[in-house]
Amino acid sequence: MPPNHFKKERVLAKEQHVARRRSLRRFVRKKQKGIPDRLEKVTIRHCAIGDEAALSLLGQATFLESFAGMLDGNDILAHCANQHSASVYLSWLKQSTFGLWIAEIQPGNAPIGYLVIAPPNLPIADPRADDLEIKRIYLLSPFQGTGIGKRLMQEALDHAKHYNSRRLLLGVYSRNTNAIAFYQKLGYKIVGERKFKVGHHEYNDLIMALEI
Ligand SMILES: CC(C)(COP(=O)(O)OP(=O)(O)OC[C@H]1O[C@@H](n2cnc3c(N)ncnc32)[C@H](O)[C@@H]1OP(=O)(O)O)[C@@H](O)C(=O)NCCC(=O)NCCS
């Protein structure tokens, strides 16, 4: 091949590299600019009977997204089928001791995240009658890290204060370092451990608590 050909290929490769870098910079700038717009368009509301299908879809989508690559795939699928069915959410929506919230994005009100508060079901050494448990808090991945989780946790705190609860508890998978850091940032402390069954296997969870 003539030497000119190699020269042309090198120039072309360099141009492609520069174009890729430019495109990446454009993407990052666009993403950074998009975050405040997106945040303003996210509303959070109390759930009611009729929201069970949306909660089930969100529950399954976010559980799969969060734990694919971390937990066994069949366990994830079994857990989604059993613990995130519309009938599970409907039974929670019917119980006055449960609180459920959903985050939705405009336009269109598509669901992007949710929160569930329930009477505690955690093996702790010093259970109190007024304890409440944050049973679930999940966001779809494009909406993580933009303050929506903190807004949902504020709903949990307001709810707990309204019902004169003095402590919020939660269980979190011990390898879910992002969620643990998030809870710690909001003042939650590790107070215990539990085993949590997902599908056919048991996984190690931490129990965390916030004194109100
Ligand atoms: C965990 C989750 C709900 C947090 O919500 P989020 O919207 O991503 O978090 P926010 O942007 O509201 O963060 C709130 C604060 O925590 C901090 N934070 C969040 N993640 C963090 C991390 N991994 N490390 C350190 N700090 C973190 C933020 O910096 C922010 O601090 P600031 O108030 O000083 O700005 C969300 O990321 C999620 O759905 N993750 C996947 C599902 C999951 O793991 N759920 C928990 C199951 S137990």
C-alpha cells in the first residue's frame, strides 16, 4: 500500500477521535443542563387504590435495575414475581398503617420512583411501639443522584413526625454501598443486621435507624 494511504488513515482516525471527544463533551454538558429542568418536573404524591399496577411495574423495574449483576438472576425474577405483584401493592394500599408515595415526571406523569412506609418487621434488639420502617425507596436509574431520593425521605420523615414516631428503621443489602452512603448522609446509623430472602437465597442486610 502506498505510504499516502497510511497517512490518510491516521488523519481519519485522529478526526474520529476528536469528534468522539466533542460528542462526549456535548453529551455531558446537555446532561448537566438537563438535571435542573428534570427536577422541576418531578412531583411526588400519596398513592391511592388504583396505583397498584404502576407500583408493581416500578417495583419490578427498579429492583431488576438495582440488583442485576449483584444478586442471582433467578432470585431477582422470583422476588419480582412474588414481592412486587400488583396484588401485594393493592393489599398495602388497603392498610391504613402503610404509607405509599409515587414520584412522577412531566409531561405525562410517568412514574419514576416510589416510597413505602410500614409497621416495622425487622429483628432489632430494642423494638419500640412507635417505630416505623422505610420498607422500600427506589428510583429509576436516570433519575438517581438528582435529589429526588432526599425528597422522598423527607416525606417519610414528615409522615413519621405526623404519627409521633420517634424512630425510622430500614433494611439495606450490605453490598448496596450507594444506598448505605445515601442513608448515612441523611443521618441514619447502622444498628443491626438481618438475613433477607430473595428468591431461593438469603442475603445479608444491615439495619439502619434515624432517631427523630
Ligand atoms: C438510594 C436512592 C433512593 C437515593 O436517591 P437519590 O435521588 O439518588 O439521592 P439524592 O440525590 O437525593 O442524594 C441525597 C444526598 O445523599 C448523597 N448521596 C447520594 N448517594 C450517595 C453516595 N453513593 N455516596 C455519598 N453520598 C450520596 C447526595 O450527595 C445528596 O447529598 P446532599 O444533600 O448534600 O446534596 C437512589 O439512588 C436509588 O433509587 N438507588 C437504587 C435503588 C436502591 O438502592 N434503593 C435502596 C434500597 S434499600
